[in-house]
Amino acid sequence: MTRFALCLLLFASFAPGADLVLDACRSAANWQFTPGGEFPGAKGGLRQADDGVALAYDFTGGGAYVAAGFQRTFPPEVTSLRLKVQASQAVRLQVRVVDATGRTFQGVPANLELGVALREVPLAGPWRDAWGGTKSPVPQLPLRAVWAMVCNDKQLPNQGVLTVQELGAVIPNDPPAEALLPLPPTQATLAGWRLEVASVPQWNNPTLGLTATQVDGQAGWLTIEFPRAGRDPVSRHRLDPAESPFRLAYPLPVANGGNPCNRYPLRFGFVGDDGQEGSLRVTVNGREARGLNFGDPKSSREIASSRFGVCTHFSFGLSGAFKGWSQVERLLDETAACGFKWIREGCRMEKDEAGYHVRPYDLTWLRLAQDRGIRTILVIDMSADEPQEEFLARVEAVVRDTKEFGVVYELGNEPNNFGNWRQKHGGPWNGKEPDNSTSPWVKAHLEYTNAGAERIKQLLPDATVIGLGAVPPTNFRYLDLGVSPALDGVVDHPYTYSLPPERMPYSLAQTERDGVAVGDAQGSFVGLVDSYHAKFTQTGRPRSLWVTEFGYTTFWFDGTNEKGLYAGFGEQAQAAYLVRRFLQSLALPIAVTCQYDLLDDYGSQPNEAEANFGLLRGDYSRKPSFSAVQRMNSLFAGAVLDPELKIEIAAQPLHRSARQKELVREWDGARIDGSNDVVAYGFVVPDQPDRRLLAVWNEQAYSGQFNNRVATLELKGWQAFSAPPVAIDLLTGASFDVKVEATAESIRLVDLPLGQAPLAIWFLSAK
């Protein structure tokens, strides 16, 4: 019997059990080289060969061994390991394993002849040596690592190559489910190269096999991008027609085989030297990812409740300037597709010998909205030129004709701008007279508002009635004058004009301008909301706060009107700011928040601020903000702030060059500064008691100058949700893993990179 046959006889008598391929040895990236540094002198290295992972060795300078170490995920139960190797010449092979306690076990070395050999290593031994960890005589499971070692033997050649062709295991029972599902074969042609991608069959060691074959393309660069918090890792490879087909094994850069609740969207891109480009996107799914909400679109009917809405102009859709709104069903379908549960809209009246009635046209869109599961905040116009009796007659007609739709009635709209109140009765926009008394127009408008609210309640006692709708200091003056108990809620339109969503041009610094103390010293949106509710308490009646308009316009500045209220935001900034404001509003005592508006008015005229607030452009195409808000609606609709969670921003380091200070040097006599903080809110999601949802973002003004910042958050109250979390970029929808440390007292979200995008992070219960 030859020596090689004897080795096969000794090492190929396999024990019964299920076989698993742990590594098909398609990528050297799964292995780590060590030259046996405790015995200096050996040299070598690892490379990927056509038939496996090639371990080169060179003992001409001495040394005891070189090794290739595999440190990926192992099954919880293993009875033996199997190595399939190919030697370029006679070689001495030894196997080490590291067990769950860190103890190293070293097997009995064996000499192999030239060719292929199968080496089985029972975990029960025999083991020649063991050290470290516990004093157990056999490895404790699960394993941490396996080493294939070439040992220096003076009777054998001191240079050569040992190729590891496969690492397998024998397990006593059925294999545990893998964290990630295999990617089915996928192919596409990218700028003249046919790309084929599929999973390599090996247990819980997710690797993609890739073949790129030239069809008619030029040489160029293939890139593979993997989603990660912060900068996505990118793998780049040169494609040359002379070397087609190009083959590559790409191990997914995930820990422990991946997060079974996550999904990983990868992008394969090719840019030819001639400038042609192509891309392919594939998603590797976790085995349990189907049960997690990643922000995939939900229609309004699929959403049970929400505090998010959008403004529309259907009632103006029959006039020329707003003709884009005439496509009512199309736009309601877009509203429903975005996942909004509310629209805010007005209605027009007609009058005949029988009196006032709502136009059939408006009743039609009200019904169409209701059919799509969308509720309406219905604005009832108020005019200073209309006798109060006529106004109340219109109010009665609106209630009579629309009560079947369950609308919320909003009395008037921005009386400081519309309805001729100031022109007829006199006074400035904020209602402050030179002696700090309240302007006549404010008193006249409040009289109509109180009368209208009381009439609605007489007709429909269960109706929700909201109103006022002026700027904050004027609303505070209304409350001091005496608002009827019939008005359930106060309306505010907290536009930031040219500021980030967390800052407002109303603060204690503007007290002299307004004659009324509003907000806080920083001019924060949180301070504004808090001051409203303090004012409700002070004036003797708790009321709800309704934000029926806010938004960010994407117009292009033309060099004129340098001191205007609005600045033109980039479309990406609009998307980020809308999501930030919506999510902060969700964490505050605000009944409903409505973005202004669904569709750009006036055909998206480039240099007009009023023409570019939409989620949709004038041609009905979607801006980036549509998808961002759609994703937010899917994730956060119905969510409520978790009172059990305490969040501490444990660290938020920021390079000195990245710190922001002054936003506006002078706004009506006050300087407005920015915030350099990270903000986070935790939410409970209906019918999902086994998880919690965190929203976190950088509160600085949107800027692409620097890549990112980092923050560490300590979460107390969510210790039961310590399974690997899943983060979602609300601007792109990409999902990725984040680093956490769990203790009995808290969960720490460690060194979280934050760029321009707000993040939603699922925290899942530990099973």
C-alpha cells in the first residue's frame, strides 16, 4: 500500500452525520495568514487560486510553521471537521482549532504526499496539545477558528504550496438555518459586459460568485458596494477584454453570517474607459427579514392611523394658475401611494335661491379621498368683507354637505395674509400696535372665529374644529383675548423659511418685535411647541396644536430679493428637512402635521418660491422627498413616543471645522444660531410589542462638505430589545447593521456614523 493511500485510509473513514460545507474556498478573504511568529523565520502568504485558497510556505530562513486561519461562523454542534487539500509536493499538515472559551487544541501532524487528500479531525481527539481558555480536554462549542498549518520538517521540501480546497464539518443533526437566504442566479449586461451573480453554496458564510464576460464592452472598472453605516465598503476590480471571463468570489462583509432580520442591497457598477456606465442592484435577504418593515411603500388604506398629512389645491384645480391640480384622481393616487392619512384642502361654495351649498366638484374629491382611506382637514374661508351672518350661513352649508365625510373643520387660513382682515380693520402682520396693544384686525377675526366654531358645534357637537392660523405671537394674543371653548385646536404654520427644521424665526430674542414672549431663547421648534401648550394652560383650557402647513421650497435663486423670507433648498435637503420636521413633530404634542404641498404650483416656475414646495414637480414626476416621506410614512405612521425610554447622547464628537454657529446674522434684530447636536427619539409601533423604533439624525444645517460625524447613544428602558438592530437610511432606503453594546442597565449605540440622512433603527427583542 502506498503512503498516499494509507493517508486516505486513515483520514477518510468518515463518521456518520450530516455534512456541511463551511467554506468552498472560493475567496482567500475568508482566511488569514500567519507565519508562526512565535518561531521566527518562516515566510509565506495566501492567495486565491483557481482550485482553492493557496497557502505558500518558505522555511529556508527557519521557523516552525505557517498557517491559514478560518474565523467565520461555525455551527453550534460539530462532531468533526474535514479538510480537502492539495499539496504541490510532500508536506506536513497539522490542524488547530480554537474553541468557544479561547482554548487552542492542536492535532497530531500527518505527512501528505503530492496530490489531493481528505483530512478528518474528530473533535473528540486525539489532540496532541491544548492551552489557554478552560482546562477542558475537548473543544467547547461553538468553535471560533480552524487553522490549517504547514509544519517545517527537515525531511521534506522547505518551499511549496498547500491549497485548501474545502473546509467542511460533520454535525449530528440537521444543520441550523443560515442567517441569510441564498441569492438566486441573477444576470444583467452592464455597458457591454455580461455580469452573472449567485450565492456560493456554503453554510452561513455568505459569499457571492461573480462572472463578468465581455460582450462588446471596453476595458474598465467593476465596483461592488455594500451597505454600511457611514461609508459603504467598495471593492474595485479591473475588467480587461483580454482576460474575459473574469471570475471573483465576494464574501459579504457581515459579522456572524449576517443579521437574519436585515436585508443587504448591493450595487454592482461598471464604468468603461470610454465613459459608458451600467449598474445592477441585488438584495441579499435575511431569513427573518420578511417580518420587518424596511419602509417599503404602504398605501393610505394599509395604514390604520397617522399624524402625517399633505396640503392639496384640488379646489383651485379648475382655474388656470392651478390647472395641474385638475388631475384629481391621479394626485389622490399619489397621495395614497405616499402613505398620507390626511390631506388639508378648502372647498368652494355656490349660492342659489335655496341658499349656499358646496360645489359638486368638491364633494367629488372629498368622496374620492375617503375611498382611498384619506381623511380631510377642510378649510372654511373667512373674509373680513363678508357679513358675519353670511359667513355663518356658509358654515352651516359646509357642515350640512360634508358631515358624512368625517372631516376636521379649519376656520380660515393665515388671516395675516388672506381674507382682507388687516386691510379692512388695520394693524401689522403680527398684531402688535405701537403701544403693544392688540391690533383691531386680530379682534375682528377672533370674533368671526369664535362664532364659526360655536355654530359648528351646535350643528355637529362631535366635530373637531380648529383655527386661528396666524403667526405664533398673534395666536398668543388671540388666546389672551379669549378663544371660545368650541375651538378644539389651534393652527400654526411653522415655516422655517431658510432655516433647518429644528430652528424657528420666533424666539425670546424677538419679544421686543412681537410684544409677546414666544418659544425659547434658542428659537427651537421644540421650544415653540412647548410655549404653545404652556399658553393653553395659562389661558385656562387645554387645546390641541395642529400644524396644517409647513414646507421647504426648491426654487432657484435668481439674484434678486436677497432679504426675502425663503431660500431655495436643494431637492436632497428638502427631503432630509421634511423627514426631520415630521419625525420631531411626531415626538411632540402635535395632533397632525401637514406638509405644503403635494404638487408644485404654477408649473414649477424655476425662480418662484411659491411654485416649488411640492413632493411632485409640475410634470408629476417625484422629487427625492416623495420617496423619503413615503418611507417615513410606512415606518412611523401610528408610532407613539415611548415614555419608558431615556436617551442620553453619551458622545457626539465633531471636528472643529465642522461646527456650525451663525445661520442668519440679522433677522428682525436677532441673530439665529444653529445647533450642533444629535437628536434622537424612541417610538412604540402599534401591534409590534417585540420591537422598538429609534429616529436619529444630525441637527446641523444640511451640507455636503464633510462626510459624517459620529455619536454614541445610551438607551435606558430598551434592555429587552438587545438583538442585533437594523438601521434604515430614510433618504435612500438602504438598510445596514450598526454596532451596539448591551448591559443590564442600558443599550449603547456605539460610534454611529451620521451623514445627511435621518436614520430609523429597529431594536428587536432578544429571543
